[in-house]
Amino acid sequence: MIGKTLGHYKITEKLGAGGMGEVYRARDLTLDRDVALKVLPQGLAADSERLERFEREAKAVAALSHPNIVTLFSVEKADGVPFLTMELVAGESLDEAIPEGGLPMSRFSTLALQLVEGVTAAHKQGIVHRDLKPANIMLTADGRLKILDFGLAKLRGLDDDSLSGSELPTALLTEEGRILGTPAYMAPEQAEGKPIDARADIFAIGAVLYEMLTGSRPFLGESRASVQAAILTADPSAPRKLRHEIPKSLDTVVLRCLQKDPEARFDTTEDLLSALQAETQRFMTAGPGAPQSRSRVRALLWAIPLVLLLGAAAWMWARNSQLEEARQETLPEIERLIDESSYVEGFLLAQETESLLPEDPMLRELMARANASLRVITDPPGAEVSYRDYSDEISQWHSLGLSPIENATVPAAFVLGWKVEKEGYETLEAGR
């Protein structure tokens, strides 16, 4: 195909191949621009009814206009070859970008929001992706996430909302007779051939988010069948067990997406987006990035009086914004955690916030509710005493110092996990 011209498109390079055909870089000789050209399977060209339906449904996908969705330009046919033309995205796939151990949390937050925003835009138009996976997600050089192949599983020729099963339409099978879709990211109802809706995409998003966070897929197996069996019967390990820095609340969001019962997942991607936005806000509030950025700005601008003045003004604005954010968002979050008896999380968040709002009366009241005071004595003395959330066996230990400790301030939890360590003695772990 290299060097061949289809219609007014000159094919210059092969970019890849998949179940929906081969993808090439091509030059649009009419508009003088490069496009991605996907040559569709020959089985589609031979079935005029399917091709007509494909073209009709493609119009709905082509109407999607969103910065996180690759634009479908046209469905055409030249020399008996049906093909799609799409926006050409320069960059790498998310599949290539995820390192061992997962993405940095800041990058995860940025990309996760873009992913869900793109899918939400399509769902609002009644279009379900059906094959979301890292290989179908591109990252541009400027950090933009772009979702590929939106709706193409449906465009392959569906007459109903199922994707597999005993009455599977032949249009959904590859030449080898395999079910369309990628098993590792396929919702249980999709794998079983049951009717699906937008919540199947939510399951796939959960699988992608899991991989972005941990560098590992939630459902593993040595074969396609074993992966599908895991999706249908096994529960994935919590992401925090693979990467301890993941907040417990974010862990809950991802695992909710991966529930086997669609009713137990988020109802819509808009609900999921709201949950991820809250997680991102929490990360930004607690993260180390803001103070570091301010100090770096101050260090760079010290020699120029005017710019120093502007930098100071910017710092004051950022400081005031941070204080307002703490009052408007962090304090209510601390109160919510305490009301839900999540004393350890509430206590730790209150401690972090105290440096911003040391005299705030509401924070003092919340800290009084979240705190307990203890006297710690060991025999012999000089042992390091630490605590953690007893209900979360992988949570971080927090040191109180060396015994004896007078008036140690700890979370007012009914049960805490305790660890006592001293060189030459066996480490003691217990709960109270």
C-alpha cells in the first residue's frame, strides 16, 4: 500500500494494524495535510448492507468534537477499498508511556481527568467506545490525551447491544473467530454477550486507571480465556497493595469502576469525573508541589526588584488562594472523614492543614474531635513507638518518637495498630 493513492490520499507510511484494519499515514492531496487512514477489512467491503450501516453510524462518531477525542473526518471507498480518514496524532500511546510501577501521581491526575472528560463527551451523544485500552489512547508531545477508535466496535456492524455470546453476530468476529474487544479491559457483561451500556466503558476506564496507577493490569492470565475467567470470577488486588502512596479514597474510586455488577459502578462517567476531580483537588492540597514552586520562583527572581515585587504579589495571591481553599474545601473534608469515623485520615489531614490555619476555630474544634491524648511507657524505655490505621494493613506507620512519651497526640480511633521497636528486642505489633 505504501506509495499507492486511494482517492485523493497518497499513502506514505504504515503506522500499525489491528482488528479493525491497517492504519497508514497519508497525504490529503486536496487539503494538503497529513491524515491517519485506516483501511477497513475486506469483509466489510463485500457486504453492501453492512457498509451502508457502517457509513450511517460513522456520521454520528464524526460529529464528536472534543479535544480529547481523535476526530473522524470521513468514511470513503476508492478502488473497491473502504477506509476511514482521521486526525493524525503525533506522540506515543498510553500503553508505551506507562512505566513499571505506574505513572507519577501528578501525571496520573492530569491524564485521568482528560480520559474521563473525553469519554463523557461521547456518552452525552449516545456513543459508547466498547474497546477502551491504553493502546487506543494517544499522548501528544504537549501532554494532551487523545482517544482513538471511538465507536468503531459498534460501527463494525452491530445490530444489538451485545458484544459476544451464543447469538453473536458474525460482524463482531475477526477472521479467526475471536470476539471483538480486548479481554483485559472488557466488562463482565460484555464478555458474556449481555446487553451493555455506558457502564461497560466505566469498567474499562477503571482497568486503564488501575494500570496507570500501578503499571499492572487488574486481571491477569496466561491466555485470553483465563483473563476473561478472571474478569468474571476474581476480584482485583487493591491498587494500594501494589503502590502504598495511592490514597485510600482513590483506591475506592478505581475499585468501584471495576465492580462486576454494573449497578455497583458509577452510574455515569460524569459521576466518575466528579470523584476524580475531588481526588485531584485533595492531592493538590496535600501535595508538596505548591510550596516548592513558590520557593523556586522566589529564588529565581531575587535580583530584579520589579520582578521580585511581582513574584511577591503572586506568592501572596497563591498563599491567599491556598488559605481560602483550605477553609472552603479541606475543612469540610476533615469534618466528613470524622463524621464517617475515618479518624486516622481526618487526623492526618487536620495535622497537614494546621500549618496553614493554626488559629482557625473550626480546625481547632475538628482537631479536638479527631485527637486523643495518651501516655506511652515501655520497659525498657527508649523504644520507638509508631501507630497506623488498624483497619488498613498496608497504611503507613507514623512515629510518635522514643518512649516514654507524655501526652502523645494520636487519632481518636476506636482501634489503632501499634508498633514498638528497639534494637536488640523483638518488634511488637498489636492493636487497641
